Amino acid sequence: MYRHHHWQDEDSEDKTAERQTGGLVGLAVVLLLLVGGLFLVQQLRTASIVEDCLLSGRTNCDALVSQPH
């Protein structure tokens, strides 16, 4: 009876470790998507500023890209 209980503890520890690993992988994926999304928003914002500048007829729009926002 003691051995059976001992095996159950190892199984539950394995399941707990698997859940924790899965949770960490999920968190890493969410953080990666967040960083990628923020990068994409920044790039799209820069492109939008340059496009607005070009559509207004200006020729020095490259100066807008080099300026910090």
C-alpha cells in the first residue's frame, strides 16, 4: 500500500511539472507576441508618418524618420 501511494506522488509531481512547463511556454509565447506587436506598431507608425509627409508634397521626409518620437 505504501508503494502505491509513493507512485501516485511521483505521477502528481510529474503532472505538476508538466503544467508549470506548459504555463511557462504559454507565457513566453504571449510575451513574444506582445514584443512583436509593439515592434510592428512602431514600424507602421513610422511608415504612416513618412507616407503622410510624402502625400503632403514635401521632399525632406527622411528627416522625420531620423527624429526620435
